[in-house]
Amino acid sequence: MEPLVATPHGLADVALENAVQRPVWHEADARDWPVTSAPSSGEVDVAIVGGGFSGLWTAYYFSLARPDWSIAVLESQRVGFGASGRNGGWCSGMFALSPSELAETFGRDAALHAYAASFATLNEIEAVLLREGIACGWHRGGSITSATIPLQRMRLQGDLAKQHAVGVNEADLRWLSADETRAEVNLADTYGAVYTPHCATVNPFQMVLGLARVLRQRGVQLWESSPVTAIEPGVVRHTADGKPAALRAGLVVQATEGYSPSFRQTRRAMVPLYSLMVATEPLSPEVLAQLNWSRRATFTDGGRMIIYAQLTADGRIAIGGRGAPYHFGSRIKPSFDIDDETHRRIVKAIARHFPAASGARITHRWGGPLGVPRDWTPSVVVDRTSNYARIGGYTGDGVACTNLLARTVVDEWLEHDSPLRNLAFIGHRSPEWEVEPLRFIGVNSLIHLSDSIDSHEARTGRSPKLRTTLIENLL
Ligand SMILES: Cc1cc2nc3c(=O)[nH]c(=O)nc-3n(C[C@H](O)[C@H](O)[C@H](O)COP(=O)(O)OP(=O)(O)OC[C@H]3O[C@@H](n4cnc5c(N)ncnc54)[C@H](O)[C@@H]3O)c2cc1C
């Protein structure tokens, strides 16, 4: 345990100073293949741009459906470099938008169909992991969204009633009393929680690497260190040995999520929002006993500024949160992965929610960009005139949804007789984000407002009217 040293920011500073700046998941790097880059010319049936879950799942399902096709994934770094290898490891059946919110856009039946498909996605992923022998700590413990103040209880219960009114079953989403919540995990403050069984935890990096290994065995080309510079109809332009190169393809699938603004056709389709995380050391048996995190359900609270935590297979708390600044022009840089203020806030959340673990050493801290479309709605774009497809727009809920949309884009392109082809996300076009500097002002205002509303509510027990109206108008 770190000595308690008084600093301007208290214990959090001491904790952060000694943390390694890389995802805790990367400790288990079982990558046993060398980097192979894309050739300077050639032709494939399917070229997939982006080696995260979206790209790899798309390659997987194409390779199952068309084992004779040549399939290549082009990744600018190494597979799993992006959000897929550094996320919170929640494999959740929930989208960023609730069933009732989806129903407002697509209607009740379409919203329920999307949710049923998403819940079933966990079974699909579990089956693939088993069949392909991918070990990634898969554990299905459900998820709780805990009310930490009475106001949050009111809001969460009101929202839950809306979901039930739209047709979601108690079995899929239900209320836990404060005692029932404490039986899930010994939280400092809880006034009850919403529980869903539709969430598993994983080590996401192990899952990416396992999937990559399977793809290699299936003959899919994984071309790493192969940055794509442009996507044109039937052509992927990239750099090979520092020189411009082109690959022809029967279909190009763009799977670049938070990195999409660097492509001409998706410049304003998404903003990269940074989510940051820390991990504690493996907790001692005494602390684990006090925490009593019985089913290892994932944890979030009912605040506006999202935080999310899981108890990892090796007994650490891996916890993350939004709140890091958005960078002008949707820029992405490795240095943006670290933000002291945001990391400090996340460390403090450990003490606030899990006091039993407040003395645990912080061993890792990291972050990364996730993609947020203007309406928080995922989409599957298929354009047969330019042999182009795209999936994404997960808004921080992509670990399961990448699998769902990958199966959907494959079924859609191959015109399979599949219920996934009725998903409302097919052909959905989110509005574009505003041009700069409006985007910069708008996104950062949303971040600041969320934080300040949470603080106000925690202090006074009431919502600040003006700020709440403002944020609702900005969304
Ligand atoms: C810190 C953090 C925590 C998160 N927690 C969760 C969670 O707990 N649960 C959840 O469901 N979701 C979570 N998310 C979101 C989730 O990780 C993503 O939605 C999901 O991984 C998206 O997968 P993807 O393959 O679409 O994108 P990515 O994994 O970002 O993959 C895109 C890939 O494209 C590559 N690329 C970019 N530009 C180019 C180019 N020009 N040429 C070639 N390749 C390129 C990138 O290097 C990257 O590897 C989190 C995200 C972050 C950052």
C-alpha cells in the first residue's frame, strides 16, 4: 500500500504517480505472430479497414460464410490497438440508447427487435469463444446501475418504468432494493439499482488477440502497420514501405469507429470521445471479502458523467469514466490517453463507491477514443454502387454490438435470409456533427455540464433546472 502523503489533490496523486501508463489488459499479450504489412498492390474479395472488434468480427463472419473468399484486414498499428484492446471489458447487451429512446426514433417493435438481437448476441459471442477456444476470462455476472442519492433512485425508477411500458420484461431489466444491491456488491451508498443479467466481463485484449489468432488460422490476412489513407469505390489506398499503394477489393468495409474523422466520407460522422481508466492491484482476500462482489456484476451509477467498473478475473477493480476533454478538430493523439484530472476523479470514485478498496494501489492507468455519432445510434451502411460498407457508432457500448453489426453487415451484403436484415440500424444515417468551432464548444460544454450537474445533485439532492434544460437541448 502507498504511504498517505498530503498533496494538493490528496491520495489520488500518490496513487497515480506510480501507475504504469498502459492498459492492464496488455499485461497478457499472447501475440505470437510477426507484423505483416499490406503489399503494395493486389486484389481481395473483402478488404476491412480497422483491426478492432468491428473489423475482426466482420472478417470472421465473412470467412464462415465464404470460406473461399480472400479477406484482408488492414490495421494502421497492430490489431487491438484501438478501443477494442483497451476498454472496460463490459460485454453488454444494452445499447447507449435505452429501448424507450430507440423506440422514439424507430418505433416500439423495431426497438424491441434490436434489443432482443443484442441480448442474444451474448449467447453468440459465448458460443464462438467456446467453439474457437478463445480464453478471455468470459464471465456472465450481469450489471447494476446503482442510485447513489435518492434523486438518482427517482430517475432510475422512472426510466425503468418507461422501459417496462415499452415492453421490456422484468427478466431483462428489474429493480433491486438497497439490500439486494448490497448483496451484489458492498457499495458505500446505494438506494437500490437497476439490474440486467445481459452483461458479461472479459479481458478485451485477450478477446481481440484470440479472435485474431482464429482469423489467421482461417486464412484471413491480418495486415498490420498498414495505415489506410483513403477509401475509394473498390480501392483501399494505403502506404507500403512509406510509399503510396493501392489494394483493389470487391467490398471495402470501414471499421474505424473513433478514428473515422480522418476519412473524407466520415469526417463528421462521429466524434472521438476519450474514456479513461485505472486498475488497482489484485485485491487482498480480506478486501475482497469486505467488498463481497458476489456475482461480479459490472457496476455503474446513476450520474450523468458515465463511470463503469468491473472486478476482473484476477481480483482487480478496473474502473473508467468519461470527462476528459474533446480535442479541436476531432484530433487523436497518444498523449490524450492520459489526463491527470480525469484519472484523479476515477481514483476518487473507487474510494467513494468501494471504500473497502480505497487503500488498494493503482497499478495502471490509460485511455482511448471511442466513437460517438450525433444521435448516439449505431449504424450499418451498405452502398452497393461503390462497393462500400461501414459499421459503428457504438457510443462506448461496442464490445457486444460490434459482433451484432458485423453479423448484420455480412448478412446484408450477402443477402442472407436473416432476421438481422430487419435491424433498424441498417441504412440509418446519423446527422453529422457541427463544424468547428461549434463542435468543440458543444462537446466540451456537454462534458462540463454533466460534471457540474452531478456535483450539484450530490450536494443539494436536486437537479439544477437551467443546466438540465441546457444539456437536454445540446443532446
Ligand atoms: C477506455 C474505453 C473503455 C470502454 N469501455 C467499454 C466497455 O466496457 N464496454 C463496451 O461495450 N464498450 C466499451 N468501450 C467502447 C468499445 O471499446 C468500442 O465501442 C469498440 O471497441 C469499437 O470497436 P471498433 O473495432 O469499432 O473500433 P476500434 O477498436 O477503435 O478499432 C478501430 C481500429 O482502426 C484502426 N485504424 C484507425 N485509423 C486507421 C487507418 N487509417 N488505417 C487502418 N487502420 C486504422 C485503429 O488503429 C483501431 O485499431 C470503451 C472504449 C474505451 C476507449
